[in-house]
Amino acid sequence: MAATTKYPEPKEDDEVLLRLREDYGQAVLDLFGTGQDLKEVRPVLDVAGYTSNFLDNMRLPVHRWFRYSAGFSAEWVKWLVAERNNRELRVLDPFVGSGTTCLACDEMGVESHGIEAHPFVYRVASAKLNYTAEPERFLAKAENAFRVARSATAQTIRYPEIIQKCYSVETLSSLDCFRQAIEAEQDSTPEALLLWMALVSSLRTVSEAGTAPWQYVLPGRRKTVPPSPEATLHRSVQMIAADIRFMARRAKPLAKLRMDDARKCATVLDGWATLVITSPPYANNYDYADATRLEMAFLGEIRGWGDLQETVRKHLVRACSQHVPPKSVNLDEILESPELAPIRDEITPVCRKLSSVRLDRAGKKTYNNMVACYFLDMAQTWNALRRVCAPQSEVCFVIGDSAPYGVYVPVIEWFGKLAQAAGFESWTFEKLRDRNNKWKNRKHRVPLCEGHLWVRG
Ligand SMILES: C[S@@+](CC[C@H](N)C(=O)[O-])C[C@H]1O[C@@H](n2cnc3c(N)ncnc32)[C@H](O)[C@@H]1O
């Protein structure tokens, strides 16, 4: 990713940033010592906080346990925290996803509170924040699981269609034996959760079907020779053991993670946060529920796509059309919600236009409902944030605008207005990059951008 000039390069005498560099230098040494594949262990030694891409995290201890394409860079979070070195900091991330903000704050010795409503993603973040687990006990548990798995009898028949499509019978048999062994090891200890994490972080690597670069599964694409489940799981276990050793020396477990709804922030005390760092779902039809379909189907939490609504989507901000099918909401009523008053004159014509445009499109996607519900949900989020933020706090949203069916939705400006209506004083936007590649069909050429929305007061 191209660096922007939004943030100054760290000065050579800047102690905090130099310490971060040393941390990553040390992490590399530790990880090389465990026989990891060199290619996988390339930390970013330039700690200049200009980036917001989760891929950078795949080089960092603990962050790399689960590739969450929706995430942002941990180093950028550390940069923001380092910049506010002399201030009283309590950081909130109301859409914490896989836990990047909380982990980065622990590494910086700063209190944080993360909220996530997706049950599976919440569990991933919890596992990552269990880096305080005891490495030797974790390795002993893993060894036990490997032994039990070798003599287990596979039950592949119980898996739903998507799993049968993603794995050969042989791979699935092996994975199922490990699943049984790892489930038998679950005893509510941090080490058991890490074992679960090792299995989860191996699932995409060993699938014969395409799973990357984004998170939906592509059963139609086949990989040539995926690595074996046993070798992959073994590597995951070694990686996790190395990472928790590293974190034990470098981080303080200060973060609180809660399964909660950002629209309410019910688990956060009034006036608690002094800094909010977050990336909410974009209004771009990305389906966070579908993004973890492979893992949830393998673990028996869903049978198929149809279960995602009840199990996951209903807890989330409505940012995809699958969430709001025709007749599931009354558009007029949503647009009349008092929370939308600050933008009603602007959002109403946009939704009406989408109501007519969709009828001419093959997919007839309900972007009209999606846009209205998205802003209602986010207006509630801004109100909740006002309650939990201290006076004179700062809020940074990594966010982009949107153009479903080519109809421009000025997300940044509307968020600014909703934030001010909720009681914040001011907003500014720092553009980081131009974009217009999400809408695969490229039927429109509306210029879009992404950046940091800063709200203060
Ligand atoms: C852009 S991702 C955040 C990724 C995160 N920054 C990271 O590095 O992993 C947005 C997250 O918001 C979560 N989410 C959606 N609706 C939510 C809600 N109502 N309350 C809390 N979290 C929600 C999604 O499940 C998703 O994990």
C-alpha cells in the first residue's frame, strides 16, 4: 500500500516509536527461533502510522492468527496512541472485529474497551486477547490433542454441503479428528481457547477450494496442493506459542472485550472513553456473516447460508442488502425515524432513487432499504458514542463513501452531521486514498474515497 503524507515520519529521538521498532525486531528474532517459515515472519519495521490495511497485521505476532480482511493496521493504532503520549487515554473500539485496537492498546500499555456483535468474530478476538496463556501448558494441551486425534474415528458425514465442497474426504477426515480432539480439550482455560484458535486459523490454509484473497469461499476454484491438516495445525500451534511468549514480555492485559451492540454500547460507562478508534462496516454490501461461513459451518454453528441471518446478521449494523430483503422493513417508516432528522432531506431522495433504479437491475438488490437502515443504525451508534465519550474526546472512524447502483451516498458528510446532532462539536476528514473497485460490475464510475473521519468535542 502506498504511504500517504498524512502523518510525519517518526523522529529518530522519539522514544516511543523507537521502542516499537525494537519490539518488532525482537519479535522477528523470537519467531525465527521457532523454525517458522521466513516468508511468514516479516514485521513492518517502519512504525509510521499511515496505513489502514489489515494485511500488514499478518506479519505481526498475535494479529496474524486470523486474517480478517475487514481490519485495519495495528501499527496505525499504536501511532495514534503514541502521538497522545502525555494525555489520559481510554480507548474504545465499538466495532472491534478481530481485536486489532485492543491488542495494539495492550502493547502500548493503554486501557481499552472493544465491542463486537458477530459471535464468531468476537470469539476470535477473545482468543487473541488470551495471549496471557501459559505457553508450556498450551503446548502440552496441543500435544495431547494431536495424540487423541491420531486414534479418533472421523465422522465426515455430519458436515454440511459447503464443507464437503471445500475439502477432500481425506482432508476432512483428518480435520474432523482434530476437531474432536480439540473439543475434548475444551475446559474454559485460555490454553483451550488458543487450541481452538489454532484449528480455526488452519481451516482456510488446508482447504482445496479457493478462499482468498477476500473472505468469501470460492468452492469452484481449486488449489493445486494445499498443505496437510496435521502439518498446518502443527505450524499454527508453534506460531501461537511463539507469539504468546513474545506478548507476555511486551504487553499488559488491560483490554476489556465485550459481546455488545455498538448502537447501544451498553457495556461502557458514561463518559468513559477519551479516544475512539474504529472502522465501522461500510455501506458497501460486504456481508460480515457470509465472511465467516466456512469456519462457522465447519464448527457446526450453522448448516448453511440460510442460518446466517438468525445466527449473525440480526446482531449487526445493516450494511448489506441480504440483511434487508424486500418487505423486511418499511422504508417510509425508517426514513421518518427521529434519528435521521439531521439528514432526512438528503437521504430521502437517495433512497427513493435507489427504489426505482433497482427495478431496472437484474439483481434487484434492496440498496434502498440498506442505505436507510444503515444510517439509522449509525445514527444510533453516534448517540451511544456521545454518551460513553468524555467531554473533549476524539473519535476517529476509518470510513469510505459509497455508490450502490451508481447512486452516490455521501457517507462522510452524513456521519459528520449525525455526530454533531448527537452532541459532538466538529468534524474533519483526511482522505487517504481514492477507490472505486468494490462494485465488481463497474457499471458506474462514481469516484469514491476512503480516509479518517475525525469527530471532536
Ligand atoms: C470493519 S470491521 C472492524 C475490523 C477491525 N478494525 C479489525 O481490525 O479486525 C467492522 C466490524 O463491526 C462488526 N459489527 C457490525 N455491526 C455491529 C454492531 N452493531 N455492534 C458491534 N459490532 C458490529 C462486524 O462484525 C465487524 O467485525
